[in-house]
Amino acid sequence: MPCGKNFRFAAMVAKSMDIGTHALLPYEAHNRQLLLEWSPLHLHVLLFNNNTASVEALESFSGSIDDEDEWDALLGQSKLLQLHDVAVKLVAAASRFLPCPLEVLDTDRCKQELDLLLGAALWQHTSSDILQHRDMAIIWQMPELLLQRMRNHFQVMQVQHVQSMLLQRPVATGTIGQLLLAPQQCMLQLQQDGRLIFAACLPVLNADDLAYRLLQVCQQYGLNGAEVQWQCSGMIATDGDLYTSLQKYLQQFQLQTTDVSMPAEATTHYFAHLLAVLS
């Protein structure tokens, strides 16, 4: 029987969505870009046409994706990742992150700060996304060898954390709760009149538990949960228990939409937060 890491990966990781890749035609690289979203348990790959401002094709993968061997095995399953000559934007939904005011940011100590807060982790690449308009940075980590292999594969790749992506959106009035769902995790960001109140990566244990945690965070920071405008995107099924629970307990809850044209078969709210990067 085959054994070892690659066999384990092949048994665990699978393509969960494939839309439009069968119809790929010769293309001009400068008119296209790939938008990737990564977490330790999933990868979204979207092919975006800059001229038509539309998503032409997409793939999603579910399973453990946390080192270079798993990335190499994944390449054999993907058509879109073979387009390595286009510009690439990678959004990392990594659980290890920390918002930091620029006035106290010490780039030489970012790893130590994360280790102190979250516990030591080996073989992690530490990055800091500088957000000048917010006067802050997001310090974050993802597997070092995986990121290196991605950079070697693509000719041009921009990388940022998903929390940084959310903070680059136009400032909104009121209390806004952003929820980004990925396998077994929920990225949360709370803002009040444009000011960051709280950001965290919450485990998704069960549907009611997540709703309870969200309301508990509101109470902890003196916010009225009924007044929070919850905007949700990512991997949440509208016929599932999680969606039912969030709708039940979060009074102002809605799925995020996008004006970007997508294939008719695509579930829009799965990718709406990513497409905001391109608008």
C-alpha cells in the first residue's frame, strides 16, 4: 500500500468546485489575473478578466494545504494554477495575526510578538501589512515553505492578510461586523464608525456556538448586538444549520453581494469579499 505524506494528501484533499475551466481559451496574460484565497483547509482560485471586469472561471479545493509538498500535489489537480504567467493576488486567511499601531510597530520583533500572544510556532513566515490610512499594521504568519513555493511558481504575486483586505474598504458609519467563513473557522472584524474595535479568528465548533461567541464579543466591548450590521461571506450554505443559527440570533444579518459578473453556477457570497479587492 502506498504510504507517506503525498498519499495522505491525495486521500484528504479534493477539488470541491470547478466552474468554467473546461472552456478556457488562449488568453493575454496582461488582461487576466488570478485571485487566490488560502486557509489551512481550503484554497479558492478565481480567474479575473481585467477588460470585462468579470470572473471567467474558478476552482475550490478542500483539505489540508499547509506545506510545499501539498502545494505541489495540488498543482496536479488544478487547471487555473497552471496559468503562472498572470499577475496573482493571494489573500491569506491565516489564524495567526495581530493588529498593531504603526507607532509601536517593530518589524524586527513581529515574530516574537505573535509567539508571545499565540504561542510559539515553527516554520512560519512572518509578514506585516502596513495600512498607512489606518495608522496600523496587521502582523501575520503562514507556513514558510508553502509561501516560498507559491512565490516560486508565479512570476508576480502580491500577498496580504484577509484582515488587511477588510481594513482597506471604504469607511462605513455605524457598527459593522464582518464575518468571513472558511472550513472550521470564522474571521471576525468589528468596526464602529470606521474605527477597529475587535478582530479575531474564531473556531467554528457548531452553529449556535458561533452565534453565542459573536454576541459575547459585542457584550464584552459594550456593543448592542441588535444594532450591529452583520455582513457575512465565505463558505456558508444557505440551507445549513450555521446560516439558520446566525439568521436567528443576529438581528441585522445579511450575506454580502458583489457587482462583479460571475458564472451563473457560482455561489456569489462565497467570493464577494475577495472580489471587493478588485473593485
